[in-house]
Amino acid sequence: MIKRGRIILILFIAAVTALFSGDIDAIASPNPWTKPIEKESTDSVKGGIHKKQQYTFGDGDFYWIHQITAKQTEKPYRITVPIKGQDVTFRYRALSESRQPYWASVNLRDVQALPPASGFIETAGKTIWLGKPIVYVPVGRGTIDEKRELAPSVYVKRSAYGYELQIDLPVRAGHVSEMWALESAEPLVAWGKESLDKIWLTLDVTDNAKWLYDGYYYKSPSTYEPYTETSYWRIPENYVLRSFLYTGGSDAAHNMGYVMLKASLKQQEQTGYWKSLPRSQWLSGDYGIPEGFYDTRFNTGAADLMLKGCVQYQEADFCGSAQKYAAFFQQHAVGNHYVVEGLTPGWLVADYASVGRDAQTHVSLNHQLAEINFLYASYLQFGNPTDKDLADIMLAGVINLGSKWILANGDLHYAYFPDGSFGRADYPYLTYNDLLETQRLYVLLHGIEEPTITRLIESKLAWMKQNNVAYLPAN
């Protein structure tokens, strides 16, 4: 069965993807793009190790992140952030009693400490997108356990030039403390556009998700090991980054998009994929797949972001990353597929694997379509015919099963199983979005619609309308 934690995460990413889909060629930063200067340093502080990463962008924006890894308990490590000006506000993402996000604002003259949230410090000649300080314990397998009670406040102090923010990162044995920010002399986001305001409200880097020194973390499903009620795991696909690359519209999105892609790049294995480091109880129990597994959906999503970054930033490393993953997926598909006979024999490629071990897993329609879409997009970008050839074979696998995907009520089966059966409930509209993208790419390549895909789209859409599925169209 599809586990609840995974359902929530996939639906969240699906909603974000639908909301933020757009033409990447239309995305532009207000300033000309030049590759930023990256610096990273490691030094000793009393009680532990201090790491700092910095990006200086061509438009003058400056990103920084501090990390303190403590071996013994000592006095906190203080970070100070100077702010010139007297009229300074903090715009932040707050949550209502029903856990719905909304924009709130305070003036620094009225508070001794900022509300405990990520947000924007704004005054004339200065904007800072400020992260929320975090303290956690690494618990292994790419998972952290947040210690919320230890998180420091961001204190507001008066100074001769205006204000100074003070953050005292705890230096506590066995714990890690972090803080990040993006600073600019210009407004980082042009507030006032209703659509843009709503988009930024969805971008969670403090509650269900965390932006940390080594990447993007999401709240751990209860079926993952290790697990606590406050644990987060480093997930290959970054939905905040997806928003930045698909919608852009601000210096904050453009510059942080680059930072996040660089972090993802560092987590890619030499063989071309991104490991899901925790142990999944259901994958282990159903298929014998241990920790450090390969999840095709999250990986293909991560590679798609690299492909978008390749186009947007003209960054050779991002282009190479997308191509490396395409080559890895070729190998995975050859070794882990089911043949579906038809006029043209097709393949259905297994959703999961433990690299180096055989595991015959199910094939989710949404995974299969996402992989087809990435391969076609990769072919259109790089012109590698093997990408198109594999996408064609995989599309034939979907087509050859045709109406067998359709349930009596018009919905679609979630997955095809190794014994040739179908089953499990499909997501409300994720697969519909994937089908639309497959059809769009097919028309782009062939000039006509693929009739089986059309039939699946129509059936799924009719079911969605009949069941009042709240749907955000992809375009």
C-alpha cells in the first residue's frame, strides 16, 4: 500500500508543481546573471567545529550559512547582523490556529526579539531573507532530530546606525546549530502581487521542511527509520527549489535557486542517482530493499530540477548532472523492467531499487510517466537519441496496457505489479498532471496527440470532476 507519509509529501509536491508550472524560458532575474563566487571555510571554535558557506552574486546579493557542530558544551557562538535604518520591518510567514499560513509583520522598534519564523527584514537600502535558527542532533541515515526547545531567539538590539540582530547559536555536546540568510541592497521579492504573495506563503523552510547546510530536509514519515516525532530526512527532490526554477520572478528565487541546486549537486552519487538514506519499513518488508535505496520519482524530480537549472543558469555542472542521471536511469531501466507486448513491445520500469541488488518492485503509473517526461525533455535539450528511444519504449509500455489502467469508476489504477495485476488507489490529480505533460511532449515531438494518453486523460479528468477534486491546473 501507499504509506500515509508518502501520500502527504507527494500531494504537497504535486500541489506545488501544479501551482508553479510555467515556461522556464520566461523566467528572468531583474539583474543580469553571472556565476556567483562561492567560499567555504572550516575552523575550530571553543567546543566544536564552525563551518561557513558563502555565495557572492553578481548583483551584489550575499548568501551565508553558519553551522556549529559541538563536541562539548561551551558558551554560544554569536552571529551579529547589522542593519542601517530606523524604520525596519520583519515580514514573516505565520501559521493560524488551523495551521494555515498568512503574512504577518512587526516593526523592529516594537520588539526585543523577532517572532520565531523565517522572514524578510526590510528597510530602505537593505533586505534580508532570514532563516530561523535551528538546533538538531544527527541520528544517521541522512536524518536529523530537531531540538526545538534549544533553538535561540533572534534578538533585536539598538545601535548607533539603527539595529543589530544577535543570534547565539548553542554549542552543546552532540548537537548541531545552524543559521542562514540572503542579503541584498534591493527588495528580494516584489510584494503586492497577489499571486506572488500566495506563492511565497507556500514556501516552507521551517515547519514541515528545513533548509540546512547540506540540503533540503522533509518531515520523516513514520515508516522511515530512524524516526522521531521531530525528525527530518534529506529528500532528493526539493519542492521549494521547484518553485524557484519554475516561477522565478524575484532575486530571492533566482539566487537561492542556484544555492539549492549546488547543494543537491553535492549529494548526487558518482553513479548518477540520489540515495534515499533512511530505511523504509514497507520497502524492506515488501521487497527486501534496505536503507540507501533508489526512488525513481524523487530522483527523476531532482534530475528535472538540474535540467531546468542547466537551462536557466547555463551552468555546465547542472547540465552534466542531468545527463549523468539520464545515463544511470538507462542502466536501471535495462535491468529492472517488465515487457508489455503489443504492436511495439514496451517496458514498464520498476519504481524502486537497491543499487547492486535485484528487486522486482511494482510500477506506478505516475513514476513511469515522470520518467518518460524527463527523458523526452533531456532529449530535447541535449539531443541524445538513447533518451528518446527509452522514452518511446516506456511510453509503449503504458500504451500497450491501454484501458487496463482504467477502473470501472473512471479513475486510474495506481500501479502495475510483477504478477501482472493492477492495484492501489491513485493520487487525486498527480497522475493527471503527468499525463498532460506526456501529451504535451508527444505533440511537440510528433505533431499529433497520442490517442491512448488522450483516453487516460479524459477518464481521469471525468473522475476528478465527479469527485470534486480540488485541482490546480499545470498551466
